[in-house]
Amino acid sequence: MLKHTTMIMVLLLGIVSFINGQTTNKMDPRALLTELDSMLTEIPATKEACEALLNHIKAWQEQKLRELTPPRAMLNITTPSDKAQVPDRPLIEGTVADPNAGVWVIVHPMEVSDYWVQPSVSVKEDGTWKVKIYVGRPEDVGKQFEIMAVANPRAGLKEGDKHDGWPEAQWKSQVIEVTRR
């Protein structure tokens, strides 16, 4: 039963690979089957061993699906556009593939090495989101900023936190550059 289930998983990964136009050997269904088969060298003897193997296979499957899914499709900033001029409190809008994801917007003033966490984002059932953020101080007119959204950050974030770089997260959007007007 377990081998049969894993073969179905490999077939599904192969279909996703084909649909996404993947041509690398890493996503060749035969290579996936060989990789998966190496995990199934022994039949689990206990319920705990079976659950551990299934968890391992599930993690492997999720990793392969992440490799097949274009990162930009998972989380996007749709407004404003790259190179836009924005006010001090622009509305940032975007989409996320998982409406249950925790999304945060990060602002990086390009003159310094600080990355600022913005107010929390509410994601709608259709995966769209928007949030009003802060871009600089009153004296920052004409200065450039980078903006990125992150989903499901590895460490907890809260509004006003300052970081030394983009936070680690399950998904990251594209980076857009804006000029404060």
C-alpha cells in the first residue's frame, strides 16, 4: 500500500513538473521515483516507525512541490509598481497563494542597513491583501526605498521591529524600489 501511494505521489509531482514546464533531471519522475524508493528500503515494523516514515515522505513531497512552484507565484506585490513615486503612507497591495499565510511587509531605506517591519497584513479568503505602510520620515522626500513582502516568517515579527536584512520566511515577494515624494 505504501509503495502504491508513493508511486501516485511521484506521478502527481511529474504532472505538476510537466505543467510548470520543468525540464531539469531533478524533476524527472523517474529520478523522483528513485529518490523516493531510497526512503523505502525497509517496511516499518511499528506504528511509530510508519508515522515517522510518512512524515519524512510528506516533508520530501512538500519540498519538491516548493521547488516546482515559481516563487513569485506564491507571494506578490501588485501595487505600487517598481520605480513608483509614493507618499509617506502608501497602500501596498498583493496576493498570496495561501490565504492562511501570515504576511508582513518590510521597508528598507536604501541609505542605511535597516529593514523595518510594517503593520500586520490581513489576507482575504481569495489571497489578496493590502496594508498602509510607512515610508521614511518627513525629511526623506526624494529618497529611495526597497519594499518586500514575506509570508510565514521563520521568526515572529511585529510592527516597528528593525532587522539587519530581509527576514527568513517560507515565501518572499519580489523587491520593488520606490522613491518617496
